[in-house]
Amino acid sequence: MTATSATDSRANQVRDLLVGAVDLHCHSGPAAMPRILDHHEAMLDAAAAKFRALVYKDHFYLGTAHAVILEKLFPETGLKLYSGLALNNASGGFNPHAVDHAIKLGAKIIWLPTLSAQHHIDAQTSGQAKTFPKTSQKMLDPIGLSALDANGRITDPVKQILDLIAEGDIILAGGHLSAAELCLVFDEARARGVKKMIINHPTYIVGCTDADIRTLVGLGAYMEHSICMFVEGRSKKFTPQQLAHLIEVAGVDRTVLCSDLGLVGSPRPVDGYREVVGHLLDLQVGEADIRAMIGGHAAKLLNLD
């Protein structure tokens, strides 16, 4: 086989594996942070690659209305579009009313605080999150949020939010809370009937060790690894070999790969998927396992099946 034909064969293999993919973590715009594509462009890219579904995430607003309108305007794509709500200051923090509204409007995921999490603020102060994207304009200083009270107990608003998520049968995502907080919150979530839980980029800001990952998987959570941190670009932090290790720790059955892309200086989301799938193939990961991690598990979490 010539070098050209080998390259073409790999490209075709990657193309076929992306059919049916699901991105639970797409950072398209409009957004307070600079983005390299908007929701419409992200939809067109995903549809062209024959993705099954796309979830818009913004740190400041619920994008469900955008998803509903775009899906209605472009039904020929066959792509399912969703969004959810991040519980940052802009949404009132741990605000059960905002969560109730989001679920009733059709949100598929609630992210615990990200930019407003006290743990995130501490990480920025210490330099651990110095590469985290900044907003285009200076925003009001965040008010740090924790799921725990002064005695280390889960607060009543958080418990009410967990009940709403359980009743709505949607996804609870860990946001940027610390690993220690997440172990407590996810244990409480499971006890309250939450069935769909994911930890966002567990090894970035969140600070999960291998032991933390095993604990959270034991509680029923999926580890969601951000493709942006494993592919070339401004947000690259880890090697493909480190991804292989993380997959081994959690297991393929509890690993989800989502883009977390749209930020300046990194690839477009679908291009990120192409690159990371190539890495997985180089690592001898089986096609069935790749499909599960880039689409199958996420489809299940969204009730697409």
C-alpha cells in the first residue's frame, strides 16, 4: 500500500467512525468568550460529518431555545440539537427556579458551577487555571460558589436541584467543583435518584486522582474527557498516552469523549474528533470501543435510544 493510499484509508476509517457521534460539550457562540464558530456553523459541521446529536454549552446562559429554533429551521440535517444550564452567577448560582425552568423548557443537562465555582476561582488565583479562556469584556467579579455549607454538608438548594434533575431524568454534570466536593454531591445525587452523571475534564481544574475517578465511577458517573486537551492547539495539556491511561482507569464503559471545543486557537469541534479518533486508532483501541466513547454512551445519556 502506498503512503497516499494508507492516508486515504485512515481518513475513510475515521470518517466512518464519526457517523453517529454525539458531542455533549460544544462551545459555539454567541458567547461572552471569543468563539471560532457559532451555533449554526457547529450544527452544519456536525451534520456534514453525520453526527447524531450536538449539545451547546455556555457558561452564562441556557441555550435550549437556540437548539430548538435551529433544529426547526434546518430539519434536513437530521441532527438533534440540545443544550443545558450552567449554575454560575449569571443564572443565580444554585438556583432551583432556574433549574426547574431549564428542565421544563427541554434542557438535557445541568452543569454544576464552572467559572463561579470557588474551586475554579482558587485554581485561577493559584495559577492552575491560568490558560482558561477569558471573556471578551471584563465581567463582574464572580461570587464563589460551593455545594457545601460551612460544616461541609450539602446545602438545601443543592439537594432540591438534585431532586429536580432526578425527576426530569436529565444529566448532572460536575462542572468545576473539586473532586472532594463532587464525591459528596454525586453520592447524594445517587441516593436521590439521579441516574445520569458525568464528571467534566476530571484531570483539569477538578483535580481527580485515579482513586477519585474509581470512586466516582463506583457511584455511577461517567468520566467526560475534553478532546481539546488531547489534540493540537492552545488548550492541549495531555498526551494520547495519558488519555489511554485515563480510559483504562475508568473503563471504556464509563468514558465519554466530548469536544469542549469552539475556543480560539484550537480546532473546530468536528476536526478535534477526527484527530482524537486517529490517536485512539494509533493506540490500538477497537472500533466498537471508539464508537461507544464518542457517541454510544452520550446517546444513552440523552435518551436517543
